[in-house]
Amino acid sequence: MIKTMPTIIPNNEWVKIKKERYHPDSDVWNLEIGAELKKDFSNYDETRFGPDPIDDVIDRLGIFDADFTEDINNAEKYRGGMETVIKPDDIRPVHKMHRREMFDISPLGTVCEAISNFISLDYDKIKYIPTKLIHLQERNQMLAMHRDLCPGSGVFWESMRDGLRELAWEPERMGRFVIFLKDWVPGQVWVLGNRNFTHWRAGECFKFDWMHIPHATVNLSHQTRYSVFLTGIMTEQSYDFYNRGNKDSRYVLNEDQTSFIRD
């Protein structure tokens, strides 16, 4: 959960109520994921007109100071649909939502893999969803306001149902980090709750609460927006990065360029 997110009720009360409703034998686990079900999970207070302070809807964790040119070129070369990064053992068909004109997807390049190594999420327990990818959002593409019950636009539901259900009550154990590969340009917008987020810098990293806070993104500029998504279970190193990071933090590549160090 975002460190200062405005909540409807204290988080410990929310956990108690939801555990009673979504107990292990509940039929809810077999329901189709829908907007109302996701909203029922949310503890974000949407009653305020806003805008909220930006640090109430995202955690800004600093800037990875690196040249992303090669990663961007690699993303353009290997861009495609969800099947580009889907896990080999996932035999489900690509969801219809991911066939819409929202964005293209690409595997990570060398520098982005170094960022992934530094943040050090545990990707192995995530059964179905792509855990590391680059979003390429072209002019006029958008993803409308939504919540993710767990990261991956709901497709993580199977993992929840099949054995990682406890993460529903401890969303802080699941990490989703976003890193931008180019500076913001006018027309590119992230919407988080009642707040629009703009003016990011290349390499800037943030974490947001995909389950509680409704969010959307649109590109009305003339340039492609490139952003990295890393999704996994938090490790000791991930928590260290998250807890120590802030908007003024800076990170540089290590000597062999396989990870980063704090500047």
C-alpha cells in the first residue's frame, strides 16, 4: 500500500472485513473478474474531488541514471502483443482486453534487466502474468480507468485462487514498479485516483497501488511513451530499495553493468 494513501477505513479493519467475505471456501474465488468486484476490494477513498498530493497516490523512488537508447531500440525491434512476453507454461488464450489498441509490449533490454536485478523481485512464484516487460504507447492509445485485483489486469486471479491467496491481505508483499525510459512530453498522462501524473524524467521509478487506486494512461503526444513494468513478490532487497528510496534518490550502473548501485 502507498505510504500515505487516503483510505476509507484503517487497513487492519479492511483486512478483517475482506477476509470474512473472501474466505478460502467462498464462491467469490470462482467469479469472473469485474469492475464491481475490484471496487469491492478497494480501500482507496474516492469521495474527494482532489487533486490528491502526488505522493498520496504513488511512491517516488528516485532515478536510474543511464542511457536507455539500446533498450528503446530493442523494444522497437521486438514489439508485439501480449504473446511477446507471456510465460511459456501459460496455455490460456491472450485475453481480449490485451488485443485492443492499448499499447505494444516488448521484452527488457540490457539496462532494464540491470534495473530488474537491482530491485530484485521474486518472479518465480508468479504463475501466469508477464513479470518483466516494456510498454510502448503510441499517439492516441489509451488504457481506460480500472483497478487490478492483483497485478496483470486480473489474470493474476488464477494464482490467487490456486495458492497465493494470502497476498490479497498483504498487498505490500506484491510489488509493481514502473520506470520511464524517456522524459515526459506534453500530452502524455498517467491518471491515479483523482490526480494526473506528468512531467516524469527518463529513469524515474515509482510504485503505485494497482489494487486500491483506480488508474489509467493515455498518450496524446506525437511521441511513443516507453515504460518498464516489473511485477513480482517483494524480497529483502526489494524492501530495502523501496524503504530507502525517495524522489531525490539516484542510482548508477555498477562496473560490469549488470545491476545498479546508489549514487
